[in-house]
Amino acid sequence: LVMKDSYGDGWEGASWSGLGQEGLAVADGYEERKSFVVPFAPPSPPPQLPPPPLPPLVPGEAVAHTPQGIRDEINKAVDQGRNASVFIPPGARLAFSSNVECSGDMHLSVRSSGEGATLDGKKSSNMFYISGGCSLYLEALHFVDGRGAYGGAVFAYGAGDIAMKDVSFTGCEASQSGGGMFVENSGDVSLERASFSECTAGSEGGGM
């Protein structure tokens, strides 16, 4: 650092501070030089972009970020005598410690979009138990590590119609039947672009 004085009499009490240095000055004369090491300052991180906006929702659709959010929508739908419709944001990951139940004469729709959302059973629970005539529609969801006696991810008994689109089941297991899903005494089952990978069952139906 080169510090200069125009009159040659020093800075007379003035000083310079910066770059980790404090109170440097020209004590006397026209010029004074100081050497020092400038500490490294990492570049500032780029500004954080806001999350992308959600795609347009179906009218009446509720956004859920947790399994409890799905339960809340089902409970509201029951109280209001209507169907339940849930949207899970793309890229979200919902961890389940117990399943979501739907029973009675209603239709439950749970969907995402784009890359889809992940529903994780953590090897401790399946994700949905559907009964009592409830119909189920699932779209753009990835079921991983679900576990149950029947239906590692989805257990439907005495349910209405079951329809799925762009869903995958990975690493789900059932101690009895239906590693990925189990459906009995229910309505029609429709699968469009559904895949089962590394799903197992103790008795039968490693996938479903």
C-alpha cells in the first residue's frame, strides 16, 4: 500500500483503514509504504432463487406437504360430504410412520406432476389403506420402502375402483401378499405406466 501526502508533513492525525488493517498513516514526509497480506474472502454465494410456482391446481384441490396434510383433506371432505383431492408439489418427499386411511363412499385423488413426488414408508409402514367403498386415484407418485402385511405401499380391501398413472414402486415389501400393492374385493383396477422394482412378498405377488 502506497500512501502519499501532498505537503510532506504527514497526515497529521488522519489515517486509513481497510482490508483488515486499522489506522495506517503517513507519519512524516511525502510518502509511506506498508506491506501486508490481504485475507482471502470467498465470493458471495449467488442470490437464492424463489421456489418455482406450483402448476395450476384442479379446482378444490388441497396442497399437502406431509401425510397429515392428506389426512386433513380427507377429514374435511368427509365433514363436507364431498370427494377429497390432494396435490403434492413435484420433488417433495413425504415420510410415513403410519398409513393414510380412506373409507366410505368417496373418491380420493392424490397426485403430483412433472418429476413427481416421493412417498417414503421408511420400511415401517405402507402408505394407503383403502376400504369401505372408497375409490383411489394416484398420479406421478414414487412409492419407496413401504412395508406392511398386505400391500407394501397400497392396501385396498373392499374398496371402490383403483386407478394409477405414472407411478412407481421401489423396495416395498409385504410379509404376506402384494409387495407393492394388494387389492381384494374391490372395484376395477387400472394401471397406466406403472412400474415395480425390487418389491417382495412373503407369500405371493412380489409386485401386486
